Amino acid sequence: MPPIVAGHEDQVAVDAVQARAKAVWPRIASDLGLAAEGARFRQLMVNSRYQHVRSVQVVQTATGQRYVLRAVFDEINAAKQLKSLDRHQQASERLRAVPGVSSPSILWRDRDSGVVLMEFAEGDTAYRALSLSDYGLAERAEVLRRIGHAVAALHRVSDVGDQRFWPKPFLKQVSTRAEAVRAGQFHVPKPKKFLGLCALLHRAGRAARGQVFRGAIEHGDLHLRNIMMSETDVSFIDYSNHKGIYPYRDIADIWISNCPDHLAPDGCQPGFGGIASADWAAFEDGYGMRLTVDPLFRFFFTWRLFKLWSALAARPSYQHRRTADALAGALLVLDALLEDGA
């Protein structure tokens, strides 16, 4: 993972990345026959861990056309970035035949770097769409059904056939991390609770061992800010995987990545993992599968909680509030899983 930079040093790095990305625009415009002069750029939010190597900007030409200019200047992970772009391009091409589901087409690409120009995805993030439903500006169940339906479509066009699940490589990581925590070599918040999560993962892994599942190339970072929604379309952006074949990891990402944001609020009946039962019902209806009773999905949901909890150990001190909120959510999810006997 690239180092986190902060303060003045951070802003200097961010500004340098934005300028470097903009400098490619004249070449892109020339290659595509677009007007380079008069273009306006608007910076989009980027994960703070990567903002010193990654730029995402909306480009609006003088004639009003809008595109997304995405650039990643990360030499260490360059090969992975290029393969993830291949994955995005493949998904975009395969989803063209699916009404109402898409990924923005890549219109221009520098094969020697991670700079691309893509179609502009209309609408707003699924995160915002779901938030607006809390204020009565959208129907929450319908938003979740649409998301579930679109994720199912993405997984269908990414199909790699029947696979059999063996938990050993995952559980080896769990055991190694648990041993480090016991030895005081890895410091996580609430270590006893974390060790309880590790034990739960071993039980869940045994329950799913040998299960046959339908494999699909994962998106790799499928939180609700990487899903765009308009009145007619659901679109996937920012792919971060090119070889993982466990589609349930994508779904676990949706619910756990922004923990505790998607847990059942007061007054709602909590279901599996502390998420509202009504939310699960709507999403599963769209996806076309009872996920929460599937042992393999339950394993990967718990695995995602393990990854989130482990990552809290590396959070910088200036993110104390976010860390505390995430930990509080993780504890609620763990308690719900233990109560449910996951």
C-alpha cells in the first residue's frame, strides 16, 4: 500500500498528480478529434490513501461534452493497474447487451501508464441514492433491488463456471494474524473480540468447505460509491481486480466497506450481520438468490469484517473519529453474527 501523506506535503502531492493528469489532455483531445482549448476540469473525490498517486477529473469541453479523465501514477502497482483496466474494458463490452446496466466505455488509453479517458456516467452514486431514500426522495427497497439486479448482471457476464471452495488459504491468513495478535506483534482495537472473530471465521470456513459455487471475476472494490445510478441505468466504475473469482466478496464489500453506514438504523428490524432485514430482502430479490442462508456467502461476509478490522490497526491518528465509528460498527456486526451462529 502506498504511504499515507498528510498536511502541506499531502496537498503538494495531490496538486502535482492533478497537474500531471491534465497535461495529458491535449494529446487525448488530438487523438480523438476533440477541442483541447477551453476545457474545464473538476476534481472528483479519491480515497485519501491514494490521492497522491491517483487523479479522477471530469473534463467538460468547450462544446459541452463531458468525460472522465482517470490517471494512476503508481509505478509499484503499475502492472496490476493495467490489468484492472483490461478488466474494466472487458466488463464494459460485455454489459452492452444488458439493458439498464453498464460500465463506462474506455475511449482513450495510454498502454504504458494508467491514464484513460472514459465516458461520463450519468446520475449519482448509489451511496447517495440510498441516503436520499432516508429522506423520502427515493424508494429504498427499489434502489436496493436495482443494485442487486445490476450486480447479478455484472457477475453473469463475468462468469468463469462452477468452482469448488477450499478455505485453507483464507484460514491460514486468519491463523497467522491471530497468532500475531496474541504475541503482541500486531495491534488491533479490542483484541479479544477480534480473536473471537477469527474463531468464528474458522467455523464458517468449515461450514462452507467443499461447496460448489458459480465463479465470476470480481469487481474488486464494489462499495456504493463505485456504483453510479441514473433513472434508467446502473453503472460500475473503478474496478480493482483482474483475477479473483469469488463474486460473494463483491456483495460483502457493498455492505461492509463503509461500516457502519449501512447497518440497520433504530426502529428497523436487523437481519444477518446487523443489516436491516428489509434491505436484505430487497437486495436478494434483485440479485435473485437467498444470499444470507448460503454458507459460502456467510463466510465471505465474515471475511470482509476480518479485513476491515485488520485495517483499523493501520489507520493514522488523525482519522481517530472514523476509526472509532468503524470499530463500533464492526462490533455490532460481530455481535449479530455470533447471535445468528454464523
